[in-house]
Amino acid sequence: MNDGSVTREGIRIHQPGDFAGMHKAGALAAEILDEVGPLVQPGATTGELDDFIRGRIEQAGAVSATIGYRGYQHASCISVNHVVCHGIPGEKRLRDGDILNIDVTVIVDGWFGDTSRMYVAGRPSVKAKRLMQVTHDALMRGIDAVRPGATFGDIGWAIQEYAEGHRMSVVRDFCGHGLGRVFHAPPNVLHFGRPGKGPVLEEGMFFTIEPMINLGRPETKVLADDWTAVTRDKSLSAQFEHSIGVTADGAEIFTLSPSGRFLPDLD
């Protein structure tokens, strides 16, 4: 493995010892998402969920990567129903059947742990359950495509083929990203693509894969707050996100749920 070098595309190749730092940061982010789950109930506000997350980050002695990032003032993004990403927590009360993505990024000893997953307030509709399952499975297929010598186009194609095979669409306007000791870095990790295209994966690359899948069309628009992105056709959207590192023979997931609750109970 290259020691701390940068590829021609500007993608950092991390050292073997860096994996431990990413595991520690990723584990805290995933643990917080485990702990907030029981609070996701009809009647709760998204602001209350964010308050819990902020307090938990402080209790752990970590730092929220999002508070103060480009003026953002919350410890999470909470995106409900047709909100694709970057939903701002506030006074909105959850209703029975709402689905929501909660996205948290923490900084632990200088390393960034970034992950998001879906939750349900009450009982979801059949369509919502199917959307969440397909989105989760699309992410895992993207991760399965990761290995040295593969390309980022292979990852995108694995996700796109699976989602579109289930008659859903992949959001094109947002993507995954490199991370490590920075929040966002090269590469842009597209969730669509063609096999064999794009930069070649190398051991030591760290990045997120975070597909956003819509029940309707893929187009989005950003609201007047300059953060909240929604589906243009108001169809439901779902997202799951893991931070990973490329190993000698595949991928190591830094943000696994400690209690195995990454995918909500859809029964």
C-alpha cells in the first residue's frame, strides 16, 4: 500500500494504521443512530431528535462535523418522506407512517465518521417498506463491488442496475465523497455509472457510498433555505449511507450498527 500518497485524481491513499481511527469515528456515529431510534415516534419533532444527537455527541467528547459547516447549525440532517437529503431539524412533528433519514457526522481524534439510515414513525406503507428495502440492498450491492482494480463506475452501475430493476430511480444531483481527516474530499462517488469507467479503486481509499433512491422520477430541487432537497414530483425518497475503506480484497465498513439495526424492522 502507498503511504499517504495522492492519486492522479486527487484521491488520498491512507496508511494501514488509519483504519483504526476511522473505525472509532464510524462506530460512534453508528452507535448514536442506534440510540436515537426509539425516539422516532409519531408526535416527536425532528428538532427533539437533533437535540438528542447533539447531546450524545457532546457526552462522548466528540465534535459534530455539521454544526457550523457552511453556516449549518444542527448536529444532524433529518429528511422526511419526499425530502431527499439535507432536511433541517425543527418543529415538524412526525406523523404515523412517516419515513425519515437521519444523517450524522462526528469527528473523533481528527477522523470523520459519516453515516445515515432510514427510520419509521409508526407503521410504514407497503410502498415505503419496499423503497427502504431496495435502497438498503442497492447500497450493499455497491459495497460488494468495491475491491482494488475495480472502478467507481462499477459501484455506480451496481446501484443503478439494482434500483432501476425494481422500477425506482437513482438521484443524480447528490453523491458520496471521500473522507478521512476531512469531511469532503475527492472522489465524487456517483450512484449511477457504467462498468469499467471512472477512477480505479486502490487499497487505502476512504469514502462514503450513500445512494438516494426515489419511488418516482430522479429529479430534485433545493428549497429556499438553500439546504433542503426534495423530489420534484413529491415522490417518496430513501437513503442509506456507510463510510468504507478499500482493503486488499474488498471493503471494510466503518459505520456498522453495533446492534444490527441499520435497516429498520419492516415486518
